[in-house]
Amino acid sequence: MASVHGGGLQAMAGPAAPPHPVPTGPLFSILLVLHVLCALVGFGAMVLTAVQAVRAGAGPSAPGAGTVRRYFRPGPNIAGRFLYGVPVFGFALLAASRHAFDAADGFVVLGLCLWVGAVALAEAVVWPGERRIQAVVTESWDDPGTAPGLHATCRRVVAAVAVEVLAFLAATVIMIGKP
């Protein structure tokens, strides 16, 4: 039976398990900033790619065509590759947390699964689509015959980025909430 004096049900159940200590210190803070920065830059680049893909689908005579040509100039989307820094700094954070967090913690596993899915989608759909859009915009954008393939590629890129944004938002909630 619960004691009315000095703690109620808590006293019967025993002391509550101490929560994980909150990691502090300059190293942990720097790694956290780098982890978040990589996520923001990487996923932000994906969003910009989707925005420019929509604009590319509007054609070379649409407003902003010059911006589309500049964005889709040949070469890799270096900012998008910042996604690869997310787990690097994430695991460094785990090491710097002094055992407050572990790679087996649910939020780490869920976050890593979401990251793997987002990167797989980027590698399989977004970046190849981006290269196809680059080729069309730089070589044959003015040719009306390229429009159907370009429109389909742009739609796939935008849809894939929408899924990536959902993964990013879910990971953000999970990382902050640490369920």
C-alpha cells in the first residue's frame, strides 16, 4: 500500500532511475553544431534542387530560366553531399557524450534508418535526376522534344525530395525528443 507520507507511490516503487546526464562541454557543442549544420546544408540543398527542378520543368522561356541554368550547370551538387557528414558527426557525438547516449538507443537507430533511406533516395533518384536535368538544361533545353522526359525527371526529383523532407522532419523530432 502506498504511503501517504513522504512520497506516495514513488516511495513504494523505489527511487526513479536517474536520467541520462546531459552531455556538455565545448567538444560536444562543436560536434552538435557540425551534425546539425551538415543536416541543414544537405537537406537544404535537396530542397533547392526540387525548387529548381520545378522551375526547369516550366521551360527555358519561363521567368528565372537564367537561375535554373546557373543552378544546373554541370558538376556534382557538393552541398547535397553534406548529408554524408550527418552520421560522421552523429557517431562522434555519441563518443563525446561520455556514455550518456549509445548507438543502440532507439533515437539513434531510428535516426540512422531515416538517414540511410534519405541518402539511398538521393543516390537512386535525386542526384541521377539532377544530372539528367543538368544535361538537358545545358545541351538541349530549347528543343521542345526534350520536354516530356524533362518533365518526368523533374516530377521524380520533386517527389523524392518531398519524401526526404519528411524523413528530415521525422529525424529532427526524434533527435530532439529522444524517445
